[in-house]
Amino acid sequence: MRIGVISDTHNHLPNTRRIVELLNQAGVDRVVHTGDVTQAKTLRALADLEAPLFGVFGNNDLERPDLESTCRELGQHFVDPPLHLLWAERRIVVVHDPLDLEPSLLAEVDVALHGHDHRHRAEDSAGALVFNPGECAGHLPGHNQVGVVDLLRLETALLRF
């Protein structure tokens, strides 16, 4: 199983549309957003994904009633962090802020996904793969990226745009 990982879209709709294209082309099975969608119109753009969307709310997701009602309408699954998932027999936790990844939490999972700092990260920490795809809402072409995690191999890849 391969999952797409998006972080901190911050309502940048042209990039969000490009992210949808890239993840649909990659044929991911599911997509995880690690927070900071910002506005419901970004969720509407993400509705064109061919895979189900799961995620957590971040510190800039201040329009919560609108975001929550749009998620319900579109069948998207967003919660306050942490979000715990079990896919392909891998225990996954999703948070927005990496400071929430305490050692005790990492000891309980195989994969930890986060965003918040807009910096790429793919490393082993306390036996868990910790992954942040990095910047995707920037305005410099070629410096934006989203990630793909192969849950069977515990390998990551970046899709740059």
C-alpha cells in the first residue's frame, strides 16, 4: 500500500490542484494531510483526489466549523491530532506539530507523519519512520513537494513540482 502525504497547503489553490494531479498520477491508495489546510475551498480542490483523504487539523485551521462541515459533505476524514491509523499492518500516527511526537508515542508506531515546519524529514526515530514531505505551499516552482510512503517497504519518495 502506498499513501500520499501532504502538509501545510495553506490555501494555495494552484499548488493544491497540482498536488492532486501528482498524487492521482502516482496511483496512491490513500492520502494523508498533516494539517494547515486553512480554508474549505482547499478541501474542495482535494476532493478531486482518486484516493480517500484523511488528516489532522493544524494551528492555522481556524475556520473549523466550515472545515468540519465540508469534510462531512465530501466524505473526508479530519480530526484533531493525533490521528491513529492501521493500514497494511502498519501502525501510523499523524500529528501536525513535530513537537507532539514524544518518544512514548513513537515507541507505539511504525510510521509517524507530521508537518508544521515546512521542512522535509525522513528518518528513523525510536524505531519509527518519521516523515514530513516538506514545503508544498511555496511560490517558487521546483521547490515544492509532496511525499509518497510505501507502507510495505517503509520507503519514502518525494514528488517535486
